Amino acid sequence: MADIANADTKLTIILGPPTAAPGSKETCACGSLPTDDDATATALSSPTSSARQRHVQWLRAAVLGASDGLVSTAALMLGVGAARPADNDNDDLRAVLLAGVAGLIAGACSMAIGEYVSVHAQLDVELAELKRAEAAADGGVPLVERGGLSSPGQAAAASALAFAAGAAVPLLAAWLVTGYRARVVVVVATATIALAVFGSLGAVLGRAPGGRAGLRAVVGGLVAMGITYGLMKLFRVHGV
């Protein structure tokens, strides 16, 4: 009877957990796999989703860069035009265009350098975090490919191009119009329309209402251009 009971007990022990793996080695592996899979999924899928977020952020940064280039260049051109006499329209147009081109180049370079330094610092942080994640997983989780990380060069180029694209709007508007007063009106009107578009687009990319964002961009741009024009008008010197 004892032998039969022992046999039944052994049979129960063997067949009792039907959902477990057949062998103890596989059972141990199954118990540890979820942790490794979770660590791998966290290390690999998280950078992928964050990469998508960075793409959206870069698009928004490009829109903001274009708005910055538009406002700063338009304000610079209006300010230079306000500080110069309007006796000779050709000389006035040349000075305004030169000021706009200088503002475009300087602003694009400044945006590129600033974005490169900022994103490079972000890249250093991301690499350090991934190395810590790899060390915590005992070397079992490989680092994500560099294509999924931030690219300082790409960010710098995107910022410079975005700023230059925005700055080109008032430049083209001023170049195609003759007459000082008509030029001021056209530059302001063109900048207003472009700011409404840029502001709304930046909000839409961030999944926010675009109407109010476009209005804020327009009001802010007009205030900046108005202040620059008004102050430079006070310092207007004939013969410069």
C-alpha cells in the first residue's frame, strides 16, 4: 500500500502541473524569459517610439525656425528701411535687401550652431542611458542602432534650412515690389499670412488647435515688426 501511495504521489507530482514545460530546465528558462523579453522590448521599442516623437519635434522645430527667420528678417528689413531716407528708391531697396540677406545668413548660421550643440548634448545623454540599460541587462540587450538616436548634424541642417526658408519670404516680397510704402505694406501682409500658416501648422503637429496658435503667431510677429520699425524710425538719420 505504501508503494502504491508513493507511486501515486510520484505520478501526481509529474502530471500535476499540465501547463508547465516538460523539463525542469525549460521551466526555468520560461520563468526567466519574460524578464529578458520585457527588458529587450523596453530597450528596443522605446527608442523607436521616441524616435517618432523626435521626428515630430523636429518638424515643429522647423516650423518655429521658419517663423523665427520670417519675423527677424522682416523686422530687420523694415527697421533698416525706416532708418534710411526714401529719396532714392533704388538705394533704399538695395540697403533693405542687403540687410535681409545678412540677417538670413547670420540667423541660419546661429540656428545651426545652437541646434548642433543642443542636440549633441541630448545625444550624449541618450548614449549614456543606453549603456546603463545594457549594463543592467548583463550585456544581453544590444545598444540601439545609431539611426534611432538624435542626429546633431541633421538637426543643425534642418534648423538652418527652416530659418532660411522663412527669411526668404520677406526678401522675395521686398525684391518684387517697387516703392518704399508699397514695399512696407507688402512685406507686412506677406509676413502676416505666412505667420498664420506657420503658427497653425506648428500647433497641428503638436495636436493642438491651430486657430489660436496662428493668431498668436501673427500678433507676436506684428508686435516685433512694429517695435523694430518704430524704434528705428526714431533714429532715422538723413544721408546714411
